[in-house]
Amino acid sequence: MRANSLQRKRDMLHLYARLTLALLAGLPVALAAAPAQAVDVVVTIKPLHALVARVMAGAGEPHLLVQGTMSAHTYALKPSDMRRLSAADVFFRMSDVMEPFTARVVKALPARVQVVTLEDSPAMHLLERRTSATFADDPHAHDRDQGTDHGHDRNPGHAHGPGSGSIDGHAWLDPVNAKAMADRIAEVLGAKDPARAAAYRANADRLRADLDALDAELRHELAGVAGKPFVVFHDALQYFEQRYGLKAVGAIAISPEVPPGAGRLSRLRRQLAEQGVGCVLAEPQLDTRLVSTLVEDTRARIGSIDPEGSRIAPGPEHYPTLLRTLARDIKACLTPS
């Protein structure tokens, strides 16, 4: 009887030992299976936010900084924005010239926040800024007209530093550049979140394929207005022009923050008459009275474009919607009714 009791105790202890070992053996597996915390990402403007959102699909949602109809050119950072940025893992921007409010901000962020300037992505095709009222007078315009590619493929040894003021910052308006940025976004997120690196890469590859299809669609859409002259409010369309054979011949203002002088407007009015310019493109956030003054007593029509897509809802579909809207609005202004 006593022997049976001892045997039962030994059997129970053996069973407990086996259960304990099984639980301990299973513990690392359970911990490894737990989902990794999503990377906390902040993005400056809607077009870039859309690209980041596509690459992050299924793994989290990036936070958009410049919301509503505000422009990155004139945006003023709020204290709540600074707190949000300081808590982030990654901060994506175009450049400190394109988003001037970021120039000082990035120096004040904690070292743990990775600042990614997408203008510096490998394989970016960058163009120099045009500053003349009429682009035919721009020192680089003649090279482009003669077939010389005056763009720059960004690489670590490039002479222009990050955020260089000589670079036109609207590089997202070329879908080929958007593909280069998608690759950089996937690389950064994969390094921060290795457990999802393959998913980020797969999302970026799908985005690249969609951008190729969008590029072909826009090329077909704009073929009928290629080469027709128009004037823009400020020189924001250069990448879009070069990709699709469009012909902006001048800009009312050097930048949205710098009002044009009388001499600049006078040169543009002469160009409207001499080149038969039929379209002047205003922007919704900027003073349209200058555009009305410029076209007065001419045959030029007034159209409107929104290069940042400020009136388009943010999200993964913002980018293709932005480029399709640009194509539609340019084509409408250049096509007589």
C-alpha cells in the first residue's frame, strides 16, 4: 500500500516536471509569435504621405503633418506637431527647402528620431531651379531645349548637398522619382522593423508596378497638349513637364513667398502676346489677383492646378489622384472649348 502511494507521488512529480518543461520550451515560441510594434512614422506632405502609406500597408499608418489645404511653403509648426515629431521613430520629408519649416526642426529632434530626406534617395532624377520670369532666359533652359539632360541623378557623391537651394524640390511630380522614393521608404522601414521587411519590400514592388501603369496612362492623356505654351504661378511643374513633354514658358513668382515685381510681370505679358500663350495656371492657395492682372486684355485663359494636392483627401490613393487631376486640369486649360 505504502509502495503504491510512493509510486503515485513519483508519477505525479514526473508529470509536473514534463508539463513544466513543455511550458518553458513553448515560451520562446509564444514570444516570437507576438506581433512586433508598428513603426511610428510622421510625413510632411500629402504626396509623400501617400507613398509611405502604400509601403506601410498592413503594418501601420503614417501620421500626416501638413493637413487640409495648408501649403508646405508657408506652414508654421505647432507645439503639438513638435511633440508628435519628438515621439516618432522616422520622419520623412522632401527637403528643408521644399518644407522650410523642417530646416530648424530636424536639428532639435531627439537623436533617436531618424530624419529621412527623400530628395536624397538613390536614383532620384533632380532638376535645377528656374528663376527667370521667362524660362527661355533661364541659363539652363537652352541646354534642355537642345536635348541635353540637365537633370541630376542623385548619389552620395553628388555636388549638391541635402536640401540644396539650387534643386527644384517638387521631384514627386515625376512618377519615376516616386519609384525611387518607394524603394528608399521600404529600405528605411525594413531596417527599423526587420520582422516586416519582406512585407515592406513587397508593398514597394506593387507600388512600383502601379506607378509604371500610371506613367503610361498620363503619357497617353497628355499627348495632345505636348508642346503647347503656358505660364504657371510659381515653378512647381518642371518634373511633370519634362516627363510628359509639356511646355511651361514662364512663372509669375519665383516662389509663393516672394511677390513678383512690375518688371517680371511686364516681361510675362510680352511673352503672352509674342508666343500666343493660351493658358495661365493659378494655384488655389495663392493670390489669384496677380493672375487676373497678367491676363487682362489678352486671349489667355485662367486655369488652376494644385501641385501638392492640398484639396485631395490624404491616404494611399492621394498620389495617383493628384497626378491624374494635374493632367486633367492642364489639359482643360490648354484645350480650347
